[in-house]
Amino acid sequence: MSNIQCDIVSAESAIFNGSASMVVASGIEGELGITAQHTPLITQLKPGEIRVIQADGTEEHFYVSGGILEVQPNLVSVLADTAVRADDIDEAAAIQAKEEAERLLKDNNKKQDLAMVQADLAKALAQISAVAKLKKNLKR
């Protein structure tokens, strides 16, 4: 199986640049598995995990806050406002953000922007999920 070049870039910096046998990402229409010679496409990404599976079978895990995924036959580009390696996520801060968003959603005062609170909750849950998957893979 041939490899595909993968570039993951955030607004702050390049996070990953390397070769992969497969890239797995969550698009707004569902999960995508991309290998070399994939049909070109552009899609929006949901907040969540990007998995880069390398030729030797090792996996790199990243969290993106959303963004754009562009696929060319030999290149996958991820452009995100925020992208971090899963092992760099502050799990305690993500759990705290999740709890705060849940508290605000239960609050009957409704002074907060509901869509913003829901987006914050989705981001926190995606970060927690990325960390959990990383921990699970490290135990293997």
C-alpha cells in the first residue's frame, strides 16, 4: 500500500507533516478514512480527533476544533483554528470546561448564548474523547 502525505496546520503553527498509510477524520457528514489515490474532496471538520496511521502501524492522535479537510490523490491537508497533539491536551481543563458548559446549559437564567455554550461543550467532549482514545492505545 502506498502512502499519502499529511499536513495538519493550525492558526498558530504546523502541527504535523509526514507520510501516512491512512488518515481518519470526522467530517460534518461523517467519519472519513483517507488513503493514497483517494478521490479529491473538500469538507468541513467537526471538533474532534484526527488519527494519522503511519506505515509501521503506529498512530498519531490530534485534536482539532473544526476546520477544513482537503484531499488530493497524494496529499491530505487539515486546516484548523486550533490543532494540538492529543497528548498535549490538558485533560483536567477539558473536564472543567465540560462541567461548566453542562452547568450553564442547566441554568434557567439563560443569560448565556446557548449556541456558544453548546459549541464549548462539543469541543470539551471532543478533547476528552481524544485523550481517552490516546490512553487506550497506549495501553495496547
